[in-house]
Amino acid sequence: MTDRPRDPWWALALGVVTSRRVRLAVVAALFLGWMGWLGYAALSKNRGPVVSRAAAAAATHPVVAAVASDAEGRPVTKVEVKKNLLADRPAAGAVVEVVNLPAADGYTVDGEYLLLLAKDRGGDGYAVVGRQRSPGYDPSTAGRPVIYPWTPAVEAQARRLFPAGP
């Protein structure tokens, strides 16, 4: 009898009898390939904000708007619409009031932002759509509504979410 372990049945059936070193080299190559793939996937991952699909579905007026700040650094409620992504109202260039904009998350500096808006129930203005009810998610514990800085990554997501837009 030999001390060498037996080859698996499939190797014997196919006539493939390999040494331990060959098997080790194949397994090591597969492991290093897998680690390389995971490294590539981690380095090429989008680290920008992810636009909520549920909020986008609830938004009746998704727009790109120029948002400015007040003296305290919070966004002001009056914004200028730069581009409407779905409907013809509000038109580009219009100044609209977004009643809950100062309470929204995502604002950092003055600039263009994706605003997922719906008509305000209490007046003529608009409101940023908050987090929506989803399976397995209780919105009663949700935080504030979110606005998204208009970056190339957010623009690509908006094109997929609102394909009928201009």
C-alpha cells in the first residue's frame, strides 16, 4: 500500500490522474483569480448616492434645480428649475417654492440638485418626496426626505428612472 491519497472517482473515470502539486497550482490560480475579480469590483464600484426608486416612482415632478443657501447654510425654499425630467411643468427657468427643502438631507453646497417633487397638499408649492413604503420597510421610522447633487452618476440613474424625459 502507498501513502498517496486516491484520486477522485471522476479523475479516474476521465483518465486524469494528477499530482498534488498540479492540483494545488490549479486551486491557487483559481483563488488568485477570484481575489483579483473582487478587487476589481471593489475599486470600480460607484460610491455616489443611490437614487431611491420608490421615491422616484412617487415623484410627479422630478426636476434638476439650482439650490442656494441662506445665512445659516440651509437651502432656501425658492429654487430655479434648470431641467424638468418628466412633465412640462414646472418649466425650465421657473422659480418654484419647495416647502420642505430646508428639512431635506443631502444638501452640501450651492449648486444643481435632483429634486423628486410632488405638489404640496397645502398650497401652490411643491414638496420633496420622502421615503416610501416598501416591503419589509416601515416608513414611520424614516428620516427626512433626500435631495441628490446633480453628478454624472446621479444623471445616469435619472436617465434610467425617467426614460421619457427630455
